[in-house]
Amino acid sequence: MAALARWCVQRRLLSVLLWLLAFAGVAAGAAVAGTTYSNDYQVPGTESGRATELLHEGFPQLGGDSDTVVWHTASGSVRATDVEQTMTRTLDRIEDLPGVASVTSPYDGPGTGRISEDGRTAYASVTFGDRAEDIAEGEARAVVDTAKSAETDGLQVELGGSAVALTESSGGHLAEIVGVMVAAVVLFLAFGSLAASLLPIATALVGVGTAYAGIVLLGHAMTVADFAPMLGMLVGLGVGIDYALFIVTRHRRGLKRGLSVTEAATNAVATTGRAVVFAGATVCIALLGMLILRLGFLNGVAVAASLTVILTVAASVTLLPALLSFIGMRALSRRERRRLAEHGPEPEVPTGFAARWSAFVERHPKVLGAVALVVMGVLALPTFSLHLGTSDQGNGPKTATTRQAYDLLADGFGPGVNGPLTLVTKVDGADDKLALDNLDGTLRATDGVASVTPVTFDADGHTAYLTVVPESSPQSKHTSDLVDRLRGEVLPRAESGTSLDVQVGGMTAGYDDFADVIVSKLPVFVGAVIGLGCLLLLLAFRSVGIPLKAAAMNVAAVASAFGVVVAVFQWGWGSELLGLGSAGPIEPFLPVIMVSVLFGLSMDYQVFLVSRMYEEWLETGDNRRAVRVGLAETSRVINSAAVIMISVFLAFVLSGDRVIAMFGIALAAAVALDAFVLRTLLVPALMHLLGGANWWLPRWLDKRMPRISIEPPESRAAHERLAAATDAEVADVLAEEERQRDVRDIPG
């Protein structure tokens, strides 16, 4: 690491140019290639997946995205001559637009039944030639604008569907801008130097920007969800700014101790930079743990987020030292530079609130530990009511046209019309056709079914499908119960004595199958992530207790963060106020991605906190001193880093995307609890209570383990030489009555 940092500093212009060239090259490639994101939740081998395959094989014309145009009259009827003429002309114009394959009007034969009983609401189906992810936003926008042009004072027109959702504002890049601005303010307050405060942001932006463009290219090689770039940016900005903050802090400390700019930058990367690489590796391991689930949808998310973390770490240990050498002594504030010139190098001793807090935790570990446990336990309680399910357009903001179309359909035709179930089967002979004809009446009599469409056969008569409209909404548990009832009771009886094998598909069925697969694999996944994280900590700190405590803390952080998410999004506490729509279930894939990201981020603070304690333990063998000094010297930078990360994460609530907002609130809550409750309160309290047992490792295991050190031996020797050279200055500082006592000298 030292050699790499020295090379980057000595060739600082080349280092910066190489990064800018990489960013420009990847961005240009992404602009030429375009995006090919896909939100394909289908899992091969599930019943809903087989239903989709059968439907596409027998009815390829149904492969395009189907959206709806809904209109509602404040008074009168949609059958009124003026309304019918207006909407018929509008639908004809929509059918002639580029990308539109067909339009089914409620005023024609095939569309009858699409007018509500009260005659005040009607809807038409607009079928595109491509799937939603392949539709250009301009094509969808043309449909929306054409439909909206029919609106009058007494006629409301709204649109729903995946393609229409592409046209709704996502907040642009407001979230990133707000997050970066807040981070800049926090950094300036922490450093007092404008140049130093801008470097972590510049480093993170270059790394994240390169990764963002790389994710666009990645979408051409594998399935990548449309929220993966935003998730990568969310995680990348948070950890990227934090990693750079830790390195710049170490660099500034070196300058204050009399090192040259080159020596300080090299030493910062050789010491804190190694911890950054280690922390980044733990984040990537946690993210790539999703690969063991063997779900194509999550594989793309895992690789995309890991790519972002890798590039932010690379920028922190290569681009950042080059930038530090450019600004020179301006990494310090004017007052710090003036003091350095007047008084010479001075050691940086932990005093003030950090020192007092560290001593306070040492004096009251039992009480403070109990308080921390109560706080985490109370916040985790909502997790027990976690409901995984479909978050649809009915959960969108009330101002969105998709939400209004959803509500109009639910009011006029019942909530189930927004998420019908599709029953598909192969047909072999007259007996099968007769059984399908009889199935219609059986389904209508089934509890929870609102309506059933007639059976439709393909051209050869070998495949058939029919649509079942539930009485409940797509995200309702009653709809999931109906899927189970159809699969377990109704359809097996109807298939008896025939060769029929009816598969139940549709939105709710697909999400339920996806959730079942994830839940069944979740224990293995969580076990693998925890196991790999513990193994890394075991190798780094050569202790059994440290990894076990870290695993317990990570589980606590995840559980409490889930509790906050459930309260906000599932229970609806403040979701409408925040512009996040109405209450609804939690996305099935959210637990997996959140566990990966949260475990990785939790490991960051564990590494930075415990590595300083471990260094002090190796030097003194005094656990109380090690915990006290480690907490006092790292708590301020950890808290600053946490404030930055929380600000970045919360800013993504402004993105307008419900899924990204879930991630933002969950990660912000987890980081806040991790930094301010776990790492600065519960962890040191437990370590004080356990004493020397924190660092226990069986001798037989110690002999067989490879030796990995976050702080290299040569850096430790350099620290000792620096300490010896500044002993006199330390004595002078501690002798001043105006200054508080160094936490190192507080008696245990």
C-alpha cells in the first residue's frame, strides 16, 4: 500500500488523468450502448414462471407491455355521446402512435365489460410492441400526452402501467445533489478547510460516476434491475465519502505531527488505507453473498453494487493521495497551518467530549449496555409483523397519474382488476376443452373470485388461458390466499381425469413465488454472510469474541432497521407525508439486499473502531485502556462519517422511487443505530465487561491461522518513532491547565 500511494503521489498528474480517462471512456461507452435494465422477478421452475413461459409460447402477441387509459366523469355517464366520441378519437390517435401494437376500447365488442356499473368510469387497454424495459420513454410519453389531451372540466383521464411509470418524474438527481451538499457542509465543519472537505466528495463522485456508467454496460451482459444504478450510487456515495474521510483525517494528523505532504499521504494510505480496503472487502463479500441464492434478478444487483464499492475503494487509495499532494498543506485550515508554523509539530490527543464519553462508558458499562439493548429491542419489534408482498402503483404518491388510475379502477371495478391472475395450460383433446369450459363455473363459485373471463385458445387449440379477477387488491393477503386455494384445492379437482396441468400466474402469484424462494434460501444466505464476515474479523483481530460480538451487533442493526422500514412503509407512519405513497407490503427482494448492504456497512465501523483498540491492546495488554483509547480516538471520526452517510441515504427519499426510498431509510436508520448506539455505546460497554476475554484465541487455532494485519509492521514502527520524537510535546500539552486530560491518562 505504501508503494502504491508513493507512486500515485509522485505521479499525481498521471494518476488523476488516468481516472478521468477511465471515467470518460466508460461514460462514453454507456452513452453509446444505452440501458437494458430488466425487472424480471420470475424464478425458473416456479409455477408462475411456467405460466409465463406457456403464455408466451402460445400467445406471442401478448408479450408486449399492457397499460391502461382510465377515464371518469364527475357527472353523467361515460356512455354519453360527447364522452364516447372524444375518447374514441383519442384511442384511435393512440393506436397510430409509434410503439403501440393495439388498443382495446370499452366501446367495441372485445372491450365490453370495461365500463363500471354506475357508468361513470371506463378503461381501455393499450398494448405496446415491446416489454416495458424496452420501450423508449418518448413513446410512452406520447401515449400519456395524447390521452391527457382529452381531459375537460368534467372528464378526468389517467393512465396506469409499467410503460406509463417511465414518464413519471423520479426527482432527477436531486437526491444525489442534496446528499453531496450536506456531506460537504459536514466535512467543512470537521476539517475547517474547503480544499480538504472537497476531496472526499470529488473522490467519491469519480468512483461512483465510473461505476454508474459501468452498471449501464453491465446490463448488456446480465440481468440488472432498473433500481441497481441508484442503489449502487446510494451505497457508493455513502461509503466512498466515508472512506476518503478516514484517509484525509489520517493525512491531516500526519501533517500536524510534522510529516511532509508526501510522507503524510503515503502513511495515511499505508495505514488507514489498508483498513479501507479491508472494510470494502467485507462490504463486497456481504453483497456478493447474494450470488449463492442463484437468482438472476439479484445477481445483477449484487455485482452492480459490488462494482461500485470496488471502484470507490480504488479511488480512495489511488486518486485521493494524488489529490492530497496537489493541495499540499491546504489540507489543514488556516488556523492549523498558522499554529503549526508558530509552535511546530504537536501530537493530536483525544480530549473534549470524546474523551469524557469514553471515560463515562468505562465507569457505567452495565447501565449503558442495558439502555442500548432496550433501544434496539423496541425498534426491532415491528420486524415481527413483516409482510413480504407486491408493492404496486396503488402505493405511489397521490399526485401520480398511475396512482390515480389505480384508484379509479379500484373504485369502479373492484381492487382486484389492478392485478388479475392468469391461468394457463396445455390442451390435449376434447376432454380437456370440456373440462376448461366447466372450470369457468367452478372458478366463479370460488371464494375470493370477483369475475372470470371466457377461455381463450391459441390458433392450434393446444394452449389456453383465462383471467381471474380477485375480489381483493394484488398486495392483499386475501389474494395470496386465493392463489394458494386455486393451486391446492380448486384446480387439482378440476384437472382430475384429464391431462390438464393448469398453471397460475400473474402479478401476485409471481411475487408470492419469488418471496417463497427467497425466504427458503434466506437462512443459508444469512449464515454464509455472517460466517464469512466472522472469518475475516477472526483473521484480522485474532480473537473469538470480536467476531461473535460483531455478528450479534450486525443482526441487531438489521432487525432494528427492518423495524423502522415496517413502521414507515408497511404501517404507513409518515409515508404519505414524505411523499412515499400509501402503506403497503415490503418488496420480497428487499430483505436480501438490505441484509447484504447492512452487514457490509456495519463491518466498516467495527473494523475502524476495533482496529484502534486492537493496536492499543497489542502495545499495552490493558483491555480497559485499549477500549477507552480506541473509543476516544475513533468516535469523533466515526460519528462524522455516520452523519455524512445518514445524510446521503436520507437524501435518496427525494428520488421519488419507493424501493430506493426504502433502501435510503433502512440504511440511514441502520447507520444511525450502528454508529450512535452500537459502536459508541453497546460495543465498548460489552468489551469493558468482558475484559481480557475479548482477545482470547485458542493456541491451537492461533498456530494454524495465517497472519493478517490491518496495520503493517513498518507503519507500527513508524508510529513508535513518531511517539518517541514527540514525548516532550505530549508532556507540555498535558501540563497545560487549560486543556483537559488526555484520555490515555485517565486511570482505569
